Amino acid sequence: MQEMISITWDHLYDELVTFVERRIKDKPTAKDIVQDVFIKVHTKSSQLKAADKISGWIYQITRNAVADHFRKSSRNVESINIDWESSCHEFNDCVAHCLKSLMDTLPDEYRIPLALTELENQSQYQVAQALNISYSGARSRVQRARKMLKQKLDELYYIKTDSYGNIIVCEDRDPCCCSRKC
């Protein structure tokens, strides 16, 4: 099996580099990712069951490596790139306040499970036990409450976020204190 993997790898190497480079737009990083894939392929070769699926298996490992790269890079924010003096955090606070007040308008059947999970950091399993309902019932109520809250928020406010999820625009559909822009 190792020999077949090596032969397939030799044929796929250039394709894999191109495949990764198209997604991340950086050739040296693409080569690094493909090298990591090479190591994974050889260390995990015992997991491959069907020899005729080597190429697909290698491509799946490569897709996962690209996804891991983006996950890792999205978490890494250098402190030099953070505007510590920005007032945009006020928008996060403003929306949090609006969400809390909108949450009070939900029916108790949905508001209580949502409050327990989001405000008191209880798991949905704990909520199910506390409310004496099934786990799927608790999960369903929390999801419905979130959906209801999102609909109300979308009806009342125009909110725009940056790539990190920070709110950069918060405008009331009718003028209010949230209508400032960053």
C-alpha cells in the first residue's frame, strides 16, 4: 500500500500545490500545506481501506488541511492590527442591550430556555433537565428563540459586522441612539 501511495503522490504533487495555491493565493504557504499533507498521508496510510481510492483520500486530506489553515489564520490576530482606541465596541454593547430587551418580548416558552443557555451559560442538556423537557425539545426551543430574535433584530435594525464578528454599523430602521457609524 505504501508503494502505491508514493507513486500516486508523485503524480499528484504538482496538482495538489496548484489546488492549494488557488485557494490560499500564496505559493510558499501552499507548498508548506502540501508538505504537511504528505506527512499526514504517510502517517495515516493504515487508515486507507481501498487502494483504488488513494487520490480521493489524498484530496480529502488536502481539503481538510486548507480548511485548517483558514481556521488557524482566522484566530490569529496580531495586536499591532487591533485598534484599541476604536469606539466600535460600543456597537457590540448597543446590540447586546437591544438583544436583551428584545429577548424580553419572546414568549416564556422560548425566552426561558434561551436565557438559561445564553445568559446563564447552561448547556441545552441542563436546560432540558431544569425545565423537565426532553433534550431535543430544549434544543428546538433554543433554536426557535434564536430565530425569532434574529427576525426581530433584522426588522428593527441594520447591523453590519467585520470579518471578526465585531459590529461596525448599527442603525435603527427608525432613528435611535444606535445610528452612529464607525
